[in-house]
Amino acid sequence: MRRTGIPNSFLGDYPKLLAEVSSTGRLPRRAELDAFRELGERAAEAGHKLRAVVGLYVGETRAQWGSLPGVMRSAGAAERARTGDAILAALEAAIGALGEGHEAARRLAVRQEEAERREFVDDLLHGRSDLGRLAERAQRFGLRLAATHAVVIAEGPAGETYDDVHPTVRRIERELLARFGDRDALLTTKDGRVVCVAASGEDRAVLDAFARLAENPGPGYVAARRVVAGREHSGPGGVVLSYEEAVHALHVADRLSLLPVRLTASELLVFPVLLRDRSAMADLVRTVLGPLTEARGGAEPLVRTLMACAQANHVNAEAARRLGVGVRTLTYRLARVKELTGYDHGDPLQRYSLETAAMGARLLGWPAEEL
């Protein structure tokens, strides 16, 4: 064993090669280089760094130099120089082959680890594995699933998908690691989105930091269009529930064209309730908003107007600004809604019916889709 900490067995036939090269000046043969590549692979699999492997070979060359047959027989300076060049050429070729083998083994190990991590993420987010086994695998990736966890999803702007090598994902990962180290958390990507799974409860620091970074990652990076947090749930199955809630909330927010970048599943919890009886919601939309199809231009502009009023907290000037129309146009549209449907937007109870029906229309895709 040398000071490198690597057994001499990783030298293979290198000492023998040095002796022959010093005597004949030949270069290493293909079979010998293949053997060095295999040794490089074995060293990587055993956990030895390439620098240590190179040190082992350089150290062996220095140790053997003075006793090599060719060096001892070299009479003049020119002959010693030729012998030294041959030995160094053999060392260079051996190190090159070792490096190729070591790199190939490391690439394979990385691919295997990435495949295992991706399989774990898929099982974690979709609940396709035995929960006990899943909890055991989770520890390897820094999660303790017995605790309470929540999931936060970040989705990029239209046409932008996040993957594990996306610069923004790497940026977020670096920041979270620098701040929180090996805290109980997992950052990954799924279906083009960035997903953060972390312990919640009293300590939501990781989740909050992730949401802020996704929303504002800094100059030169792609900011998320939408950041949605699922609710907190305990146990291995809790991650699946939180993830599904976040994905569903993301779809709801898109359907309703909600303006805030950051939302929570709790804020949108009313909509799964509204859609629990889909046929009843469809009946409400047809009954309340169906007459709007008789308007010039169809029902869509008037439904959009009702949604803008709701999101602007019934401030007409703000609703008109969001729609890009004048206040008079907005007032005319609301009057037209009353004329066609019989529901007065100025009456609190009737306004609730109109806005509930409008949100249901958005969730069901009406009027673009038939009910």
C-alpha cells in the first residue's frame, strides 16, 4: 500500500511494462492499454479518485526509475534522454487509458444514480410503490417521510420547460443548498416543472425560499409563471396528496386566468368542491349564463367581464383596466348581462350566482366546449 491509499493491485502489469519499455523503448500495446482502462474502471467502482490513481502510477515510476534496466545500462546523456522519453511516454499512455476507464465508470455510475433518482421521484409523486419501501429509499435522497411534508410546484412561462440541467433549476438548487444544507428536502423536476418536497409544520423555510427563488431567480434566469403550494400532509402518502393538490390547483389557476404568481391549494380548495358534482355545475352554467350566447360576439366577452370584476374586487375602474376597455364599455357589458340573464350584478346574491357560474364556466371550458 502506498501513501495514496490505493492497493498496489491497481498497478497491474505496469512495473513489468516499465522494465520492458526502459530496455526496448517500445510503446504500450493495445492489450496493455485495455488492461489499464479496466483498472481505471475498477478503481472508480472502488471509490478511488482519478488523482489518487495517477499519483499511484507516478509514484511507482519514480520509485522504479533508478533501478530500471534501460536506465542502468544507459551510457551517455543522449541514450539516457531517449530512455527517459520512452518511460514518460509509457506513463502518459497508461495514465490516459486509466483516465478513460475511470471516466467511463463514473459516467455509468452517474447515469445509474440519475435513473434510480428519477424512478424514486416518479414513485414518490405518484404513489406507485409500497410505502414502507418508499420511506426506506427516501432516506438515501435526504427525505424522512415519517414527518409532515408539503410540495411546491413552479411552472415556467409558455414554451419553457424545466429539467434537471436547466440553468434556473441549478441556480435554485445552489441557493437552497447554500442556505439549508442537507435539510429534509428534495428538489427535482417533473413534467417540465420544478418540484420541491420539504418538511413543513413549524419550519417552512425551505418551501418559502424555494417559492421566492422560483418567482424571482435573478437576472439572466427564467422566472416561474406560476408557483403553487400543496397542503401539508404526514407520512409517505402525504407527499402524493400534496403534489396532486398542487397540480390540480395549477390547472384551476390556469383555467380561471388568476393573476397572482404565487398561490396555495388551500386558497383554491373551493373549486374542487364546486366541481365535485360536475353535472350540477354544468346545469348552473347553462341556466345562468346560457342566454349570453345570444349576445353579439357570443358569451365569451361577457364571461370574461364577470371574471375581471370578481378579481378586481368589484372596482369597475380596475376591472376595466384589466380588460383593456373603458369604464363605459364595462358598464354596458354588465347591463347587457342583466338584460340577457335577468341577474343583476349589483345585487349581492345575484352577483354571487353570476360569478359562481362564470368560474364554473371557466373550469368546464365553456363556451368553447359544449356542456
